[in-house]
Amino acid sequence: MNDKQVSTLSSARSLLSDCRGLCEAKTTAPIAENALLRLGLADAYTTIETALGTVYVAWNAHGLSAVTRKPTAGDFEVWAADLLGRKVYARVAAPERLAHAMTAWLAGDRRAALTFDLRGVTPFVREALLKAREIPHGEVRPYSWVAREIGHPRAMRAVGTAMARNPIPLFIPCHRVVRADGHLGAYGMGGPESKRRILSAEGVNVEQVEALASAGVRYVGSDSTSHVYCYPTCHYAQRIGAPHLVTFADEEAAYAAGYRPCNVCRPPAARLAG
Amino acid sequence: MTCDDALAGALADDLNAAFERLACAWEQRLYAFALRMTGRPRDAEELAEETLAQAWRALAGYSPERRRALCLRPWLFQIAANLARNRARSARRHPALSLDDLALASDMVGDGGGLAERIADEDPLGMPEVVVDREQRLADLATLLLTLPETQRVAVVLRHVEGLGYGAIAEAMGEPVGTVKSHASRGVARLRRALERERLSEAREVAR
């Protein structure tokens, strides 16, 4: 072998070994994470400030997927992975559009572009939650209202269970679903005290709601105008002046007094009216 | 070609859980491949992510039996190579760089300086000059790769960067083994000639 051949051989060897070296290229970009997020196979999460303090929120391509309070990110990751059956990856903040939508939604803007991923719950729970979502900011409805509205009027207990299974509390406002007897009822994210705190923050006069309910009042109406009866927190009921306020223990009493159910808050019609 | 791939078996049993493992196991390799094909880190990240997304969509449409029988390596590189080709075609850069672009391109190709540090970490006795020399050589080579015609580039990268066998490369490129062998060897020959030319012109430069 002459010198030129030796040099060619060694340069051939170094070319191929250099080629091998090119596979060392590394990136810190979260490629797998981004792909999994895009495909809805993993969720991202961050923390936000709310009326209940700091809460963890997770989301994916379908929308918000899980919300809760946990002491640490590690606790949240374990809880969320169990709930969702997917990994969750930490993000410093939500994407800007989502962050805006969340803020607007929590402030009561129902046109905020916020979607929810409820693939993990049963059809009944999903229906009950989507119905709860229709209850306006600053108002409450009893469990029986949700049950009736989704076509299962006897399923009040199941509605209670569905609210307890809400994976996206605060945003899907299960806190606006209360017991008809004046107790606010259970609340998954911190108990009745938290429920009271959120409702107050939303402008519900909680003392008044409790006082009316424990006095046996289910509905209110105005004797001055259209003879309509409403749930006490209904937007229309709240505008009734004190001199005109009439109260009813049940729908039969309202019917007997010549009142019909409000089209907006949709209390039950009297059986007699049937 | 038969493969006994545990991950393919897992994909057959529980697609979503196993795919998460696949994505984490493959992200860097797909990135390295994509970087050699595109020359741009940002493009390579996008291409690697898109490869994973397409892979999942395809897997979701396959029967468990078909997933179990998959040879993941050639299959994933096939998706990545097709995406790289489409991207190159739509950007009307084929090959990705001409020889005239080399001077401009040598700045942007490479690993952003991290390689020298990593090698130094692995080998504390490694001489800095040698490391820098190697890093420069690799960057030059990466740039040269981009001047190869598409098919030669895919074959060379799969064979000599990723270390696939010709059977797997044939599968990834959808061509006979003999054809991909000739793509690879013509590609290597072309690289060698280009390196030789550079060496000569450098020698002339020094002698001047």
C-alpha cells in the first residue's frame, strides 16, 4: 500500500466514523411531549389563582381536562395521571388564549372560548355536568332541577354523585348546584366552606338563600307584573322589589295563586297544572 | 423481514400507553435524523414531532395484529423520510443546499456548541483542540450531507448515521436492497470527493 492509498483509507474510515458522530445531535425541545399533547395522549398543566387560592389546571387539545387543589405538583401529577389515564406535563403558564379564556370564564363571561374534555366520564355524568354549566354566574339551582332538565327527574342522588365526579370544578360550576332545603351541600374541592366562598365571590347572597330555604320558601314571584314564579337566585327574581315579593313553599302553592313557572330559570310546573 | 420488537407488542396490547413510551424513546433519534435531512434545528423539531403524530394516527388505524408485526425502526424512518421529502419539495429546495451555499450554511449547521462540552465531559483527558477539530469536521460533514440528492441523503443517513441494515433501509425507502445500497455508496463517494476537494483547496490556500 502506498502513502496515498493509506491516506485514502484512513479518510474513508474517518468519514464513516464522523457520520456515526452525527447521530449525537440532541435537542432540549420537548418533542415527544408536544406530539403527545397534540394528539390528546397527554395533558399539560399549570397553576392559576382563583377565589379558592392556587389550583392546578390541566388541559389538552380538547380543552380543560382536570382541576383541583393539591399541596404539591407531585401530588397533582399522581392524581391527574390516575384520573385521566395519561401523563401530565408541567408548563410555566397556560397558552395565552387559554389563560384569557379561563380568566374571562371565571369572571362570568359565558362567551369565553373555553372547551372541556369530558371523555373520561360516563354519558350521564357528562350530561349532568353540561347542564350545571348552564347555571348562570351568581345563581344556584337545586339537584332536582338538573335531574329534571336532563330528563331523569327521579335521579337526584345520581346528579349529586355526578357533581362529586366533576373533573373540572370551578369551571364547570357544580358549586352552583345546591340542596333544595337550604343547605349548600357537599363540595369536592374543600367542602361546604369552599362552596360558600365561591358562591359569595360570584355575588350570591348566601345568607339570604339559606334563610329563605330554611323558612320553607322554594320559589319567589312578583305580584306586580306577570305572575311568574322563579328560583330565588334567578336573574329576574333578584329584580323584584321588596314590596312586591311573594314567596311559595312549592309549585302547587304558586299554581294555586295563579302563577306560572319562569321561562328562564325553569322551576317545575305544578302537577295540578299538568 | 421479521422483527421481534417488544414495543410493537405493547402497541398491540395498549396503544396509548405504549405510544407514550415510543415517543419518549424515539424523540432524540428522530430529531437527529430530521436535523440531517433539513439542516435546521427548528425544522427538525417540527419534523420529528410531526413524525410521531403521523405514526400515532397510522397506528390507531391498524389492527392489533398489524401493530404487533411492525418493524418500528424502518417504519418510523419511512414516515420521517417521507415528511422530509414533502417538506423539501414544498420548499423547492432539492437538494436542501447547493455547494454555493456552503460558506453561508456552515454557521447554522451543527449542534449549537453543545457537542464539545459533552465530549469533554465524557472524556476529561480529551484535548480541546482535538474536540474542536472534530466538532468542525462534523459540522462540515452535516453541511455536505445537505448537498446530496434526496435519495442518496436518506440512504447515507440511515446507513451511516443511524446504523440501519440495508434490509431495513430498503423497507424504509420502499426500494429494493440493491438500489438503496447503490444510493448509499454513491452518496458516500460523493461526500468523499467533496471532502477531498475541500482539503485540496485548503492546502492551496495554505501554500499561497
